[in-house]
Amino acid sequence: MNSDLILETLQEVVLRDGKDLKEVQQYLRMRYRIEADELVLKRRLEKMLQAEKAVA
């Protein structure tokens, strides 16, 4: 899966820092001025986790 700002933010905020998707939304909005729906972020996170399981 190609790395982009949303995936990098999900990895950083959710996986590394253990925060929820609301904080990812706020981070994206404040830092990059990207409005992302929570459902979209949830699906991207699930796809990212599935891809990691497939590699492992």
C-alpha cells in the first residue's frame, strides 16, 4: 500500500501514540488542512492493518 499523508498520520497517531480517530481528524485538519471523515479513516486503518498482517 502506498504511503501518503493520511496513512502516515494513522501510523503515527493511532498505532504509535495509541490515540483515537477523532484525534487523527483533528491532527489532519490542523496540520494539513485536510478534512477526513471518520468512516474513511477507519476503513483506511483497517486496510493498513490487513496489509501488515498479510506481510507478516
